[in-house]
Amino acid sequence: MGYCDIHCHIIPGVDDGSKDLAESIGMIEIAAKSGITDIILTPHYKPGRLEHSKERFFKELETLKKHVKDNGFDVNLYLGTELMFSEDCIELLENDKILSMNDSKHILVEFRPMDSAKYIKDCLYKITCCGYTPVLAHVERYVSMIEAYDDIEEIINRGALIQVNASSVIGKIGGKVKKFIKMLMKYDMLHFIGTDAHDIKERTPDMKKCADYIEKKFGKEYRDELLINNPVKYFNITR
Ligand SMILES: [Fe+2]
């Protein structure tokens, strides 16, 4: 098994990610070439603003699976969502309206860039109280979380898991963030890496540079823990 991308916007026409089927196929091709063999598709779900039914997502999944097969890509696709947190989320989760990560009890959840550490901590805990394990999407994108190691430790101790974007690992959004993520790795405060890919040009599903960087800095075993073993362990991925 190759790498697993647990966060991307490859389903066409449902959010600000892939605009059509051709782009989705192009994205999957880029992913495959960068060593990814398993992809959890995580379209945005923003209560009251951007909502699609589970049925719609499953239909899109089947279409993409067919094209993956027709194109001969060695890639397996699974479904999840990236849930933008709001108070409405709790009721949606309780009523089973939100797709979890590959039908596990894990929910990928994002916040707004300026949300406070206290707000993020409290909201993640609310999700935990609904019986789900939250996966905090791209922790490096929240101003309040940069170098907030104590807050992140508290979040993990309360049962949540942490994801960062592959492009941030290799410094695409700056040296300060790159160093912050390196420290998360050093302190064992990171669980997953996703590409958070949106297209075939700017935000592509390329995992190779990130994987090579982790291998160089921390070794093959740790690279595989983040990119293969943890997704398999937490998200019921069987091959
Ligand atoms: Fe995303």
C-alpha cells in the first residue's frame, strides 16, 4: 500500500474544489504519480451555506470509482466530509446527517482562521460528547494554534486528532509554520497529513515532496506512520 490522502476536494462540482470530471481525473492521476494509493474524499460541508445529501456524495463516489477503473489507476477511493463547525453541527451529527471518515466514528472538522484557541477547544469537545472523534483539519491554518503547544496537547488529551497539510509541511505557507509542524512531529503531536488539494494547478494532491521531507528528517518508519498506518488504523481502511 502507498500513501493515504485523508483530506482533499476531488469530487467535481460540489464545493470550491474540482470543477468538473476531467479535473477530478487529472487530480487522481497527480495523486497516483506522487505515491498515493488511497484517498478519502472530503468535500466541504458548511451548515446553512453549503450542503449536499449523503446520497449525492455516494453517487459521485461511484462515478469516480468507475473512471479510476477505466483509467487503470491503482487508487482506492473512500468518502468523508470536511465539516465547517457551527452550533448547528451538533444536531446534524446527532441525526447522522454528516459523512464520517470512511464510515468510522471520526469527523474531519475545520474552523475559521481567526477562531480563538478556547473556541476551537470547546467545540472539539462538544463533538467528542456526540460520540465522535474529531480530526482537527489543518491545525496550522488557525492563527491561535501556531506554536500553541499546550492547547494542542490539551486537545489531544481530550480525545481529538491532528491533521496538517502536505504543502505546509514543506514550507509553502512560510518558514514559521514549517518549523511549527516540525515541532509537532518531534513532540509526537501529529496524526495525519492530507493534501487538501483543490485543483490540478495550485493546490494539487502531491504527497511526494512532503513524504520525502519526513523520511529525511524523521525516518521511513515515522513517514509511514503518518501517511499509511494511522489512516489505516483510525479510518477502517482495508486493502
Ligand atoms: Fe479542505
